[in-house]
Amino acid sequence: MPEPILSIEGLDAHYGDFQALYGLSMQVARGEVAAVIGANGAGKTTLMRSVSGLIRNQPQAIRFRGQPIGGLRADQVAALGIALVPEGRLLFPSLSVEENLIIGGQMGRPGPWNLPRLYDLFPILRERRHVPATALSGGQQQMVAIGRALMSNPDLLMMDEISLGLAPVVIKSIYEALPGIVGEGLTAIVVEQDIAKALSVSSRVTCLQEGRVSLSGASAQVTRDAISRAYFGV
Amino acid sequence: MDWVNAVVQGTLLGGLYAMFAAGLSLIFGVMRLVNIAHGDLIVLSAYVALSGAMLLGVSPFVVLILAVPVMAAFGYLLQRLVLNRTMGDDILPPLLVTFGLSVIIQNALLAAYSADPQKLQAGAIETAAFAIGPITVGVMPVIVFATAVAVIAGLQWVFYHTALGRAFRATSDRQDIAQLMGLNRAHVFGLAMALSMAVTAVAGVFLGMRTSFDPAIGGSRLIFGFEAVIIGGLGNLWGTLAGGVILGVAQTLGAKLHPGFQVLSGHVVFLFILAVRPRGLFPRIDG
Ligand SMILES: Nc1ncnc2c1ncn2[C@@H]1O[C@H](COP(=O)(O)OP(=O)(O)OP(=O)(O)O)[C@@H](O)[C@H]1O
Ligand SMILES: [Mg+2]
């Protein structure tokens, strides 16, 4: 495996007294698309929130380009070049579509993404740029959420269940945009319930079960059998 | 004609109330903080201006240029060093801490300046007036009202046309996701309090020029500010101006009926509007 851009070692995460992740370890190589799968409540979102700094953890448990980031605040993590498309989109309702995108880029990190380029990727957003973000359809809101994350020109882009609640045809169109997003050195982590989708877009897959890694391997090589065992623990 | 006159005077008074209210509304909007010390901070601003005017020997209008940045810096530090430590899912701790702050400010002012009423002396302009038809209007109240309109317009512009305003609105919507955009919540809150205190400084200086003040009057200024915010509808700045005007007019009309009714009639109108329109007259329309 080439030099990992993200390296997680023995990560424990808690909500109050409840422990959601147990000694979780995982590596993501620079430039790859990594998939994280797992049943409801397995801890996928908790992992995303931990990496992005929304949950603070032991500093050494998460390293980004070698630097310990487990104890940093979310804004400090974002400044280092990690962006999250959160589960449920969570756009800013008081901001227009365009303002949601602009605020995504407000740190001014240099890189390929800017408003014109984003509107080329999702042309419908250019048409609707002045309406409140939450007035859009679910699929269009997901485009805004992805665009908002891209506008920060991240080195690592994490997407948490971007197909949740969307019609299959919309999911297809969003995933068709993915090759135009990754590449150019961007590393991505994709959280998905849809296993086939996850395997088809990724080079490595990690399966979580009750807060622990139950399977990890090359997406092209894992068997259906191994996945269903890792998924359900049977 | 007397009644028309009362409405005009009340409208002009409402500008001052709108300025009390704007700072209160702003920090509630951005960080859901109810600042019980707001009225005392207005009075503190008036005393800061009083000392500034005496030390430098200049008019209160000149002191305003100093009081605004001084109070803004004070607000930023207050938020970063004290209030941010109390912010969380529970709204009670900040409420208690600002209540304590209110007591501290009142007693510190009492110790430093005594309970004697003070006034900011603005000179001849205080008594200058001009006639519009049969109604005589004071220059000072008109300046206060025009300033209130300018302050509200300025805040509106900051909120809807600047990066700072965008950060305020995003933080108000979803604090955690705003952090993901690289916005440090503690700093954004500090800036919101700084802006609120800048408006408070303007309100305090004009309060001190319009009427006399002493360390104990903060409480009722807080109530007037609250009432103007609620009448106008939370989160709507122009609504806050309207709320201030309605409160001001209610008070002057009440005083016209009977001098003792001034404050009471303001409260009655407030309660009436709260009963029929619990979200205020012009609530913000969003989800
Ligand atoms: N805010 C919270 N407070 C307490 N427990 C939580 C909280 N959020 C999640 N949990 C618990 O942590 C565990 C992991 O949840 P998490 O949301 O990370 O799962 P997930 O894999 O993302 O599930 P899903 O596929 O449903 O999104 C679950 O048992 C969940 O109930
Ligand atoms: Mg989840």
C-alpha cells in the first residue's frame, strides 16, 4: 500500500457514556476511493464525525498526512483539507444555493474548484442559485452538499450516504459525476448502504460491525460471502 | 393635533428602542443567547461616554467614535473569556451568568459614579427644534431616529451582503456544520457580541443625550428592548424597528391619556400583540 494520507489507529469514540467505536484501525491511501459499509448503527457516521473533528478523540488515533488530528476542532481539521458531506445533507436553510457553495469555499484554500467549475459539474444549480437551498429537490440538495464540500478544495473528501433517500435515477446521475470529482489527486471516502454501489466506485472497502472493523480488503477481491458475514456477523 | 404630535414623538422615541432591541436580537439570532445584562451594558456605554467626554473635553458625538470600538472590543473579550464557557445545549447557564453580570455592572457603576443621575451634555442641539406645519420636532430626536434607521440598514447589509453575515446566518442555522466550513464558533460568537456591543454603544450614547441616567435604569431598557424585538418578530431587523416604533407610540399615547400610563400602556400593547400574534408582527419566514 502506498503512503497513507489518512491513518486511523485504535480509535475509540463515545457519545457520553455510550461507546460507539472500539479500537478502530483503517488506512486510506493518497488518491484512492475507499468505501466504508456496514449495517445501521455500525458506526459509519461516527467514524466520519470523528475524522472531521465534530467528535473530539485521542489526538494520536487519527493522523492526516502524518499529523495527529484526533484532538483538533472541526474548523482546524477543515483548514487542513478534509471536507465532509454529512449524512442528511444538512444545508444551511437561511442561505441561498450559491451562498451555501460560497461558504464552503470561505477558507480560501487554493485548488481546482470554484463556482463556475461547480456549475459546470451540476448545471441545474446555476439555474437555481438564488433560491434557498432547502427549497430544492432532494437530489439537487445533495448536489449542493457535495458542491459545498468541494468548494473547500479538500485533499480528502468524505461522503456519508449521499444516496440516502434519493430516487435511483438521481443516485445514478450523482455517481456519474464522481469520476469528474476524484482524480486530480483527491482522495475520497464513500459511506454507503448500497454494497454493490460501494464496491463499484472504490478500490478498497472496510466493513464496520458494532463499532469494529469486521472486514477490510480490495474491493475487486472481496467475496459476497465474506461481506455478508462481515455485515451481519453470521 | 396633540394626538398627531404624540404619534410623531413616539415614533422618534421608537428609534432609540429599536437600537436597544437590535443588539439583543442579533446575539439571540446568532447564538440563542438571551443577554439579561443588555440593558446594563447600554447604561455602561453611557457612562463610558460620560467619562470619555469629561477626560477629553469633547462633545458626546465625538466620544461616540471612541465608545463604539471600545464597547465592541469589550464585547468580543466578554464573549471569548466568559460567555463562551457557558454556551451549550442548556440555555440556563448563559442566562444565569448574564444575570450575574447585570448585577456586577450595576454595582460597579454605583461604586464608581454614585447613584446621582448623570447626563451627556450635547450643547445647544439638545433644545434645537423645527416646525413641520403645526408640529414641533426636536432636532435631537430626529438625529436619534435617523441613526436608528442607519444602524438597522447597516446591520441588514452586514447580515445579507457580507461574508461575516453569511457566517452569522450559517452558525445560527447549524453550529456544527458551520464549524465544518472552517468557521471557529468561538470566534464567530465573539464577533457577534462585538457587533451587538457596537450597536449598544450607539444606543447608550444617545440614551445619555436624550435623558438623564443612573446605574439602576438598565433593567427597564432591557424590557423595552425585549418588547420591541418580540413585537417586531424574532430575526427580522426591520420588524425590530417597527416594534420599537409601536412601543414608542404606545408609550407617548399612554402618557397623553395620563402621565402615569406611559410605561404601562407600552406593556399593555406588547402583551396584546403577544396574545394575538405570538411570533410577532413580522416573523422571519423560513423553516
Ligand atoms: N448523538 C448520539 N448520541 C448517542 N448515541 C448515538 C448518537 N449518534 C449515534 N449514536 C449511536 O452510535 C452508534 C453508531 O451510530 P452511527 O450513526 O455512527 O451509525 P451508522 O453506521 O452511521 O448508521 P446508519 O447507517 O443508520 O447511518 C449507534 O448505536 C447509535 O445509536
Ligand atoms: Mg450514518
